[in-house]
Amino acid sequence: MTPLKALFFCAALFAAVLPSRAAEPAAAGFTVYMTGDSTMADYAVVPAQALRGWGQMLHMYFKNGVRVDNHAMSGRSCRSFIAEGRWKTVMDRIKEGDYMIIQFGHNDEKKEDPKRYADPFGDFKNFLAGFVKDVRDKGAHPILVTPVSRRSFGPDNKIVHSHGDYAVAVRKLAEEEKVPLLDLEARTSEELEKLGPERSKAWFMWIPANEFPGQTEEKQDSTHFNGYGANRVCDLAILEIKKNAPDLAKWVREGNEDPKKR
């Protein structure tokens, strides 16, 4: 087994051993819901593959009794998430005291697709504002997230902020509505720049051919994360939760917690 494959295997094993908390009762009294796109979504762990979303890992960071229910779906924008009834599904489930982590932007940017596109300071911001209102109307707590950075380096080895006004719109709305913000666009950009163009490939779907069953071609994808990258983004999300969502941060599992008491 190559070192790269061993790294992916370990990340996949952790995800498989610690399955989604969505099937467990919320002993803490609340559920953390997640809505967003492919960078946040859950992916199959059997058969083995590299692709992971950072939301797939989040349940591992909370104390037992916190239920995480990830509704993020590949390819979705705010517009298509609503049109397909996915937002209604979550709204039918969410209750007072729950949390809703909301991350869109990647697919809202696609001008060539009217079923997904939304102007950053027009429909996109309005959709997000509607999400915030819906969550608050249920007595739950919205948390906004800027879209995670792509591995897009310029000639100066600095990240090109490809999300542009979409990240700005999320920040502005969070400020206007006094919603906790997880600024993953800023956090991931900073970390990727530290790694540089070559080392940062280790976070993404840059996979040699034949690393996994049925994967006969090399992959070079600088948008979607492998297991290692998803875990690293989740690390950054937890730092942002501790900084900006202190009520939820109380339920984060700390390193000195005695596993025998879980």
C-alpha cells in the first residue's frame, strides 16, 4: 500500500467506524443540521474511495449525544436546494434549540446554469437571508459559512479568491443579521498558501490511477477534498465555531476528555 493510499485508508476508516450521528438520539437536546454543496456532503465509504466532504467528519468533533444530520448535496446551489424540496425537508425536521450550518456559493456562481445561478448581492444573498429567517422562525440557531477555497494559485503562489463576491455577500449578511460566521474561505486560503501549490494537493482529489478499486484514471481535482483534506477543513471549522459560536462550542470534544466516560 502506498503512503498516499494508507493516508486515505485511515481517514476512510475513521469515518466508517464513527458513522453519522443522524441515526442516534440527540441526548444533548439538539441536532446540528448541515445544508450546502459537494464540499460539505457525505460520500460512501464502502467500497473504498478518496472523496469526502468536510461535513461528513463533523460528528467526530462533538461530545456524545450531539446529533449531526448532514443534508448537503453535490452540485446544489441555494436555488436548486430550494427547488428540489431539500430545504423544506430540513425545515420540516428542525426544532427549537437546534443549529443549522449553511454553506453555499460554489454552484451559485455558475452563470451558464439558470437552475443554479444567483447574483451574489441579489438572489444569492436573498436566499441566504430567507434561510436565516426560516431557521430563526423555528426557534433554532443559523450559522453561515463562506464557501471553502479552491486550490487555485496565482503566479505569485497566492490563492486566487475564485468565490469573489459570494464570500463577501455571506460575510455582509452575517454582519447585518448578527449571525455567527464560519469564515472557511479565509481559513482555507490561509492554510493552502502555507502549504503552497505542491503540498496542498494532499488535501484534494489529486489521486494517482489505480489507488482505489475501479479508479483506473488519474484524478486532478482542486475543488473536492479527500479524507485528509476534509478532516483538515473540519479542524478549521471547529476553530471558527470556538471563535464565533460559543454556545455550540461548549459541546466540542476536547483532547483531554476521558474516552472511558463517553
